[in-house]
Amino acid sequence: MLSVAEARARILAPLRATPAEVVPLAEGWQRVTAAPVLARLTQPPRALSAMDGYALRAADGTQGTTLRVVGRAPAGHPWDGRVGPGEAVRLFTGSVIPEGADAILLQEDATAEGDTVTLREAVQAGRWIRQAGQDFATDQVLVPAGRRLGARDIGLLAAGNHPWLQVHRRPRVAILATGDEIALPGDPIPPGGIVSSNAHALAALVRAAGGEPVVLPIAPDDRATLAAAADAARGMDLLVTSGGASVGDHDLVRSALGERGLEIDFWTVAIRPGKPLIHGRLGEVPMIGLPGNPVSAMVCGIVFLLPAVQRLAGLEGAPLPVTQAVLGAALPANDRRFDHLRATLATEPDGTLVVTAFPAQDSSMLRLLAQADALILREPQAPALPAGATVQVIRLDTLGL
Amino acid sequence: MLSVAEARARILAPLRATPAEVVPLAEGWQRVTAAPVLARLTQPPRALSAMDGYALRAADGTQGTTLRVVGRAPAGHPWDGRVGPGEAVRLFTGSVIPEGADAILLQEDATAEGDTVTLREAVQAGRWIRQAGQDFATDQVLVPAGRRLGARDIGLLAAGNHPWLQVHRRPRVAILATGDEIALPGDPIPPGGIVSSNAHALAALVRAAGGEPVVLPIAPDDRATLAAAADAARGMDLLVTSGGASVGDHDLVRSALGERGLEIDFWTVAIRPGKPLIHGRLGEVPMIGLPGNPVSAMVCGIVFLLPAVQRLAGLEGAPLPVTQAVLGAALPANDRRFDHLRATLATEPDGTLVVTAFPAQDSSMLRLLAQADALILREPQAPALPAGATVQVIRLDTLGL
């Protein structure tokens, strides 16, 4: 069986970021830049005051000196003259420093009287002055390509004078849940059937990865319907199926899509929960076939689909949110499948992150998956570990998972 | 001056979560539940097979036994009969266990021939059978109130048969940037002026907190315009201003909004970057006045606005993403203002999180803020610390900040 790392590498290898589109700055949050964004101006554009006070010549800046206030320069209203000896100009945070001045007297250190001001403290040349370009200069890179924009980036790109942004188009991901036994929430449930959770859980995961999900109608276990449903995936950036991927008589995905030209790369991976996992290509559309079991579908979705959508979205090397934690309880040795144990996290007073696996790891228990804070990663043949040992975990409380 | 903790408590105290609205399950991702969501069915509804194979009586389950296959039960198509002695029923993952059967023979342990099957391994009663209600039972709480829904929750609520969700309405947050010296990106820039970054950075932060930003036109430093702009905030859940909050001559927010009935709770906080920070109420609308400096606005936004919007959004006690890290370089003693040092994070091979403050901490440097991974929290009068000391940090690489 294929290892998890090799399967992921083979899924990611053919994927390319979507082309760029233009969006307004106000819609740029969490989008991924398609090119480096350069500053369109120098910031600050000229030397500015960092405080409210008075501009003066440092040569006049000894304590007790009285200066004549010859002008006012509110922010946005520069004073056009030149500050001469014995002169000062009233200014405010963000005001342009007038020519001739090279020091700031803070308002709280000044005694104003009529059109004069007296220094209660000495001033220091350059102090409280923000030099032109101190933050950034025209044509400097503000944000590299491939960055998912946070609120701070949006602020920086605004300051760099960008009303529009070039970002990768959100990858469109078709999601096809299969099975005679499943129904959408609120729809009539077949005898002995269950409500489908995979389609909408995977759609949310696609959103979390920066994609745009397209949930197709549920396909019953019927060759023709399944093949027709797959046609709906044409023009998508990725097709994801759930169910029908294992080796039983009723596993139709491979054969039904085979009639539509599915080229299969592999169909089992040494992973738990999971194992039946198809990777291939249906015409131009890359395809990932996840297991039908909801817990397996979600875990395999995190391990394989999340990075695939991130790569399509332009996040080239986005790693899974893996971190270290200390075991709160012992673990048995692992077999030949890479395991992902559902677990809770707690932080000790000294900051140590403690992870404890649920006693029950049955892959049908969706409620435990939703309650889990993390997945403990267990390599194939990993030895038994005592409480206190260090393990790698995927944090599920991040990324909207 | 007010402490950061007291200021935050006074900002949060009067805020209440918005009322509920109904959204489709497919739009529930990242929304906050307004009530506990109970399971509408029992999952699994009946005992189901966890594997492909055959249902039989455990009493018939010794190795070498040959059984007559009397029926087939694909998932979604239960077999209605009763399994008698010497009989087996073919089934698949998700199939309902027929009456009479209490054991599963795995497909890989079975030799099928005509309408018989022979056990190559003994079976164990109950093994590979998922009992009714093993995941959850009708009326059990699937998701509590006040939870921001992740992809796994969406799957669980789907499985619990919920096509609609009751979630808190996204709080509407009016954002009003003020100042003669600022212009929106792409608009003409006043002499000596700068491009406004606060409005759109704060709008993104509001989105990150689960709110819906309403960016008002920039208000020049003009009493009448400012007061009129504030009228636009009627009916909003929160008004946020930036700029015009300090003690200089051109700080109009307090006086202009005072004419519109602003009741001020406080207007300075012992925080850096920041300090001028208004909290009050304009008629029915709570108001937070952030500093105009972009770095101060963003840091005060994270410390005060983020939890405020989260509380309005129904996340009652959402803490800031504070974690512990080890200093990569020494820090000087702090003065009387609670400081937030912009810093980078790195993870050592042993998993230790190392945080290192940028040498420059000038609050005009928006690019450094965007490049920071974390803010180091420095309590008022905190002593100097050597490299290797443990500090608290706010992680900025989470939450879309």
C-alpha cells in the first residue's frame, strides 16, 4: 500500500494554482496574492511629526528658550514657509515637518502664550520625527506572491495605495457524495439509511482551504447516474467523491467513472481511518475519491484534500498545522497503517500542550471527531509510547476545521 | 490611566450577542450557534455492518463452517428476513444487520461458492457491528450554543438531520476613519497626506471576528461632517472610529460626537502602541474610538475590538489567542503602559516556540506589523528579561489577522 506521504506528493504534484483575477481591496481578506505587490508610494511621503507639539530648529532647542510661533500645520495642511532662527510652527501627529525645522517640542513640554512658546524641556534633533520612507519606499515589495491576506496585510496594501488586488481565483471543487443509503438533511431517508454528512462537511473544508465548493446532487449506487453526475464536474478545478471507493460489490465509483475515461493513479493508501482512497484524473479534472465513512472522509479530507485545495488556491507549500504535544496517556504500538487518533488538548500552567486520545477510535463516531481538538499522528509501526512522550499532532481548532 | 484589562472589561460588559437568524446548513460554516443543536435522529439508526462480508449467528461462527447465503443486503436496501441456523446474508459497509444475526464474517475471511460461504476464520459476536446509537441518540446535544462552526461540526449537524441552523446574526460594525490628511486607496491624496489603511484593515479584522463591516466615507476634520457621518451609525451594533481621539487641537471626535449625544466612559488607556482610546455610547450604539496611527489602531483593534465583535457575534468568552514562548533576545524593562512588541516566531527542533522582538518598535511601521508573527505582551513595569525567559504572546498568524 502507498504511504501517506507518497500519496500526498502524488496528489499535489500535478496541481497548479488557478489563474489570477482582480478583486477590490475590500474583498481581499483571506484571498491569496497572485503576484508580489509593490508599494506605489513612499511612506511616509515626507518627514512627519509623530506627536502633537511644535517644529523648531534643534539649535534653538535649549530649555527656557522662547520662540515666536509663525504658523500652524495641521495634518493634511502643510505649512509652506521655512522655519528660521527663533521661530516655531504649531503641528500635530501626522503633520508635515516644515522646511528648516529638525526638532519637535512636545506639547506637554511647551508653555504657549499669545504667539510665543517657551521650552520647558530641551529638545533633541530628529526625535519624534518620522523620516520619509521610514515604513516603505516606492516599488518595495509589500506582500509576496502566494500569501493569504490577513487584516494587517489589507492595511499595508491600502497604505501602499492599492484599490485593487490580483489574487488567485478560488478553485472550484465539485463534491459528489454517492450511495443508495444516504439522503441530504431534511430529505426522506431510505430504509436503514442515514443522512449524508460528507458533502457539506467537505464543502466547509474546501471553503476553509480557500476554495469554492460546488455540491452535486447525491448519486445513487447506479452506474449511469454516477457517470452522468461526474460529467457535471467538467470545467472544475478538482472533483472529490465520497463513498463507493472500497473493494466491495457495491463500489462503483471506479468502474462507473472508468467508463467516462477516469485514469487511476492509485486506489489504496496505508492510512487509518481511511484506506480506500482513489487518486486519478477524469479528462482534464484531477479527482480524489474519499471513503464514504464520514470520519474517514473528514480525516482523509484534512490530510489530502486540504493541501490539494490550498495548492490550487495558490498557497504553494502550505503545511498542515502540525505541532508537538506531550501524551496525557500511553498509546499502544501501531500497525502498518499511518494512524490519526482523535484526541483532546489541554495546556498545563507551565505552557506544556498535553494531548490525550479518546479511548474509542471507531471511525463511525462523528461526534467524537467534532469534539476532538487534535489528531495524534502515528507513523506505521510506531512503537508503544508512555504518557509524557512527545508526539506530533494536527491541531483541529485552527483553520476552521 | 485605565489598565488594559479594565478597559477591555468595561468595553465588553454592556455588549450582548445579536439575535438569531436562520441560515441553510450549507452557509453555516464559521457562524456561531444561537442555541444548542439536538440530534433529530439516532445514529446509526439500527445496527450496521462496519465492513463488507456476511451476517451470521455467532453460534455458527467456527472456522471451517459452511453456511447457505439466503439473501443480500446492500447499504440502503435492508434484507427483511431473519437469519436462521446455518444461514448467512451478504452485506456491505453500512448495511443493516438482519434480524437473527449477531456476527460478521469479513469478506477477506470468506470463501464464497455458488450460494454458500465457508469461514476461513472464526468470528466473534458483535465484532464489526456498529450498534444503534453508537454515535449519538435522538435529542442528545450535538453542538452547544455559542460555538463557531467548523467543517466537522457542519458534518455532525448534517448527520443529525439539520437542513437549517439558528445562528447569531453577524454583528454590523460601522467603521469611520477621520482626518483631513487621509484618502482612500486610488483617490487623490491631499498635500502631505497619506492613504488611509485603517478603515479596510479594521473591516478585515471585523470579518475575522465574525462581524459584517460597514465602511463609512472618510470624515474630514470638520465638526459638522463628522457628526453627520456618525448619524450613519444608527442601527448598527457597534461604531468604531479611527483618528481624532488624542488630546491635540485637531481631535474632534469627542467634541463633534458629543454634540450628537456621545456618552463617554473613558478616553485613555495605559497601552502602547495606543493610549488615546475612547469608549462610550452614541445613543443606542456602543462606540470604540481607536487611535489614528495605523499600527496603534490595529493593535488596539486586536486587543479591544476583536473581543468586542466576538462577543456581539455570540462567542461569549472567546479569549485572545495567547500562548507562551521563549525570548530569542533580551528585553528592557517596561514603563507604565502595557506594551505589545511586534515580533517574529520560530520553532526549535525540540518544539520550543522562540519569539524575538523587532529592534524597531516605532508605531508608524505598518510593514513590520504585517511581517510580525506575534505580539509580545509586556505588563506595566515588567522587569528587564534575558534571552530564554518565558513570555506571553498573541499569535497573529491565526484568526486571519
